Amino acid sequence: MKKPHKKNERNDRTSVILNLFREMPDNVFSLKHLASVSGGATKQGCRETLEILGALFDEGIVEECAREKYRLTHSHLPNYEGIASMNSTGAVFIRVEGLEQEIYVSPRNAANALDGDRVEAIILHNRKNKQPEGEIVRIVERNRRPYVGIAEVGAHQIFVRPDSCKLPADIYLSKRAYPDVKDGEKVAVRIVDWAEGSRCPEGELVDILGPVGDNDTEMHAILTEYDLPYRFGKEVEEAAEAIDERITAKEIAARRDFRQVTTFTVDPADAKDFDDALSIRRIRDGVWEIGVHIADVTHYVRPHSTIDDEAAARGTSVYLVDRTVPMLPERLSNELCSLRPNETRLCFSAVFTMNENLELLDEWFGRTVIHSNRRFTYAEAQQVIETGQGDYAEEMLTLNRLAQALRTRRFKDGAISFAREEMKFRLDENGKPVEVYFKEQQEANQMIEEFMLLANRRVAGFCGHRTTDKGRRMSRTMVYRVHDTPNEEKLDRFRQFILRFGRVFRASKGRAVAKEMNKLLAQVKGATEENAVTTMAVRSMAKAYYSTDNIGHYGLAFPYYTHFTSPIRRYPDMMVHRLLARYLEGGKPADKEALERLCEHASERETVAAEAERASIKYKMVEFMEAHIGEEFEGHISGLTDWGAYVELDETHIEGLAHMRDIEGDFYIFDETNYELVGQSTGRRFTLGDAVRIRVERADLRKRQLDFSLIPAHHANGASEQETHRGPRRSKTGRKESEAGPVIRRSSRRKAK
């Protein structure tokens, strides 16, 4: 009877050991510990435990990682799949859906993963309250985004030194395969293989971009870096040229004719495509018919055609500092679909009959034909509004009066006002920035904005529901532009952040947040901390996106909202035009799943386009400051990190980094709890919004990075520490310019005296 008893004991011990490994898969256990918890660490118990571990080793379940220390083998650890993000040291952070924290992977355990790869990883260490550390075991899918870098051509091979700090290795190219690549040229390459044990990945040439520093080269490099196209393929251009531009009498007869109604466009002075126009007609005293006319792109671009597929893939036009990369070929965007003055054009329109109390007495949606009487720039429209004189002054003043009333009501209903200046660069003939200025929104801009908002929300409401013969409202599939309510956790962090400026934010949810946010933004207007507070306020809000599931638009305070008014530059607007046409004809609801896939893609492309735009602005900032190395400027701290303080210059709003190691007079550490840099000897503190004086040290165009040094108070022209550190209220120098032309002319920089 003893043998079965010992066998049962051994089975029990094995079960306990296996359960322990599975419950704590990232732990390392000693032989003594395993023996103790499974039945006793006696000499006999240790011997039995060692035998059990030997059997588990033979089965590949455990491995000995040190003398008499054991852990589960990688193949038996739980696997996690996610997207890899790499930093300049080669360390990887993996975002896994469902995990609160990212998995940290050291370079030695990264398995040659690249930034943006989809990878499979295991967790090796999962210590309490600390970031889990893991190892990548498999590359599931390589990121196909190209890398941009400078070619270094040797006798037998080419190595490309990437601009991105997220690839800590050069890329090998075969010289035999790419004999046309010249030393020092900027090129785009895609990684095809990175063999285990190899010091660098192997690539394939995507494009030769041109000489380093050339404006076209650098702008194409930014587009390539974000995997954005900068030219149309031959097939797309040929398809665009083949479109019949004739507008037949039959086509006009099938549309509502607005050619005899006063109609005009209002756009930036440098605009090349005009995709929206306003018409206005007096019905009777105090009642107006206002038409919002949008270029009828979908009349020319059929679903699943060559041009449509290209537009869907691009998702949006991309706006860099010096150029627009259009979603549609120029034949459409600048010609057939551009609502140019004195030309008959086809439109899709939203027409409203409205009185002075903003009551909508009637609305109509459908296809139209227009003949624009006048093209206004924003500057010209603003002049008419301000003086009451000029072309179509009565119509312009009426539209502006109604628009301002709509705007007032919108904010009363709870819309949030994030009015921020738009940075612009004056470029020379070679694309070099020679001046920084800022554009302000004026009433002419607001007039157009309010009527576009009106059309967007009314189209969304019409398409999203239909009323049956029995008076019931039925939902229909629709593409919405949605914006979620603020996250309470983010709002709480924002609330704690603004306390350092003596500001209080009391609301926590609902429309009260919008009301409190508008109140706060009005309070900080012109104050030292305005930019810091506004930036953090924007970050506390959710991001808008496209979806077939309507949750409303919190920021605009609209229960229904969509994008209908810019089909030349946004693919979702084309989707909405097709849905509107379908429902006007009494068609059945569209395929929700197919539309949702397109919505997700459009949202993703919008994000990428915005990142590329910011990269081009950053490049021009650095290029502009190259001429000012060694000069001193006044600024305010705009961000803090473990490695230093970001400083935004007062005159130009250009931002650079003052490294912590370069701050003279003390050793500083980052106090994350209080969001401050603290001097260990002096106790001096830097926080967001503090006024500082900096010297421009370096301008690295390849990394698009500016390095500043903080100038100690006693070196700043004899200023006191209080004057240099805390400073007076911030004055926004630099040139300000509205669409109406220069408003305030000031120097784009201020030299040290």
C-alpha cells in the first residue's frame, strides 16, 4: 500500500508546482521554494522536487535559468500581441489592447522589431506597480512604412543613415541593384529583412528624393516618412483627363437652378480650389433663402472607379507648410469641381429658409446648378463687413448678421470655443522661411464656418432618420463626425494642473464641462499661462472621428453632425454625398459594416496627415531658427520632461528643448507629481508658464529639433531672477495677420542687446 501512497504524493507535488508556475508565469523559483510549497523542503522532498523538475524540463515546460532556479519556458508563457513603438535607444514599448500598461522590451530582447511592427511578446517580469518587462518572440507583421535617410555610398555597398531616431541602425542597400544612388542623396527605403544576428537590416529602394536641404526634397521626405503619396499615378491622371466636362441641358433640367440667384465664394487668398459657395435671396421682409452649395464631386467620380479608389486610399488632402497634396487630381480639384466665378458649376446643396429669429421655416437638399457671381478673399469679405460698402454689401451684411446670431446661440447651447492662432511662414522663392506670422479668425471666417456647420448638422439629421407614413422615426445608416464626452480621469488631471496657476475648474461631466471650459479660456486670455492652459485643455478633450454609430458631437454641442461641405479634400464628405443622394431617392439603408471600415480608414488617414503637417511646420521652425543660432530670446516654458524643459518663444511661438543637463548653476530633477524641475542645491523651480530667457544653441534639420539653453538670471541683461524667471504678463509679439491682411506688424525675432 505504500507505493500508491507515494505515487499520489508525487502527483500532488507535481500539480502544486505546475499551478504555481502557471499562476506566476514571469517568476523565477528556487528548488527549495518549490519543494517547500509543494510538500516540504526536507532532503527527500528536495530530491522528489528535483525529479519532478527534471521531467518538466524534458517535456519543455520549464527551464533552469541559474543554478537550482527555474522558470516556465517561453513557449509556455502567455503571449501578447500588439504594436511596437521604438525610441532612440532601441528599446521597444508594446501597446496591447486590454493591458493597462505598455510592455517594455530592452534592445537585447527586441528580436530586431521595428517601430510600428505588429509583434508577439511574453512578459518576463511583472513586478507590482511597475511597468511589465517582456521579450518579443515573433514579428507578426512588418510595418511597411518607408524610412528616409542619407545614402552613404561605398566601394561595394550602400548604407542609408535614417533620419528617424526610431531606427538605431543603418539600412543596407545592394549597390549592384541600385547603381544610380549617389553619395549624400536623400532616399526613401523600405526594410525587407533583418536576419537574426545581423547588425543592420536590408532594404529596398522606394525613391531617390534628391539633394539634402532642397525644399522639394525635404517636403517629399516628410510625406514619404508618413507613407503619404506626393504624386498621382499615370492611370489616375489619365482617368481624370478622360472625364467629360460638358454640362448638358438634360443635366441642368434635372437639377434645381440657382444661376439667377446671387452667389459667391469666400476663401483664403492663396486658395486654388473653391468647394463651397453661399447664395442668398430675400423671400419677404425678415425672411431669407440661404443656399449652401457644395461642389458635386460624386457626379464626376463614380464608386469603385480608379479615381474613387485612389481618393478612398488617400482619405484626405494633406496640407504642408508650402503645398497641398490633394486627394483628387488637379483636373477635378482645381477645374471641374472648383466653383470658380462666372462659370456654370454642378453642386449638391442644402437650402434653408430662415427668419431673423433663426427659425428654420423650410429646408431642402438636392442637386443644383449655380453660376458664382464673385470670388471674395477673406480679406475682401472682411472689408465689406467692416465698412458696409463694396460688392454685394447688403447680402454680405445679412449673411454675417445671421451667422453671428447662429454662433451666439451655438455657444449658449454649450459649444466649446478653442480659438487658437494659426502659425504661418512667409517663404522665399526657394521655399526658405523668412518670416513667421499668425492668422486670426475674423467675422468673414466665422460667417462661412457657421453656415457650413448648419449644413453639416442638418444633413446629418436628415440622413440619420426617416419618418414613416405612420409618423414613426426610423434610423438609417449614416457617416457621422462624432466627438465623445470628456474623460473624467483626464479632466481630473487637467483640474490638478491648472491649480498651480490659481485657476479652479469645478465641472466634472455633462454640458457643465463645456460651460466651465469656456469660462476658463476667457479668464486666461492674454495671461502668462494662456498657451499652457489651452494646450492642456485640448489634450483633456476626446478626439473627433468618423463613425456610423452616432454619439453626437460634444465640442460643437450638436446631437447630429457630419462632414458634407468639403468633398474635394475629404473622402467622408463624398461618402455623405452618396448617402444623401441614396436617401433622397428613397433608397434602402447602406451597408453599415462597409461604411464603418471606410470611416476607420478615413480617421486613421486624417491623423497621419495631421502628423505630417506638424512635421513640416517643425522643419520650417528649425530652418527659420538656423539664422539665429547664438541669439537670445524671451519665452515661456511649454512642457516638462525627464530630460528638460520645452520653451516656446514669445515672438514666434517656435518651440525648442532646453536640456536639463545644460541648465547652469544647479543639478535639476523632474518632479512628476508637482510637474516641476527642481534644483537640488538652490531649490529653484521651473514649471509650465514660467517666463525664461534662452539662447539658441543648435538647429538640427535632420531631426527637426531645436536646442536651447536657459540663461541664468544674473546673465540676462542684469535682470532680477523674478523678472527672468516669473516675468510679467506675456505679450505676444511677432507678426499677427488676419485674412484681411496685416493687423499688427512686429519683428519676427528680438536680438539680445
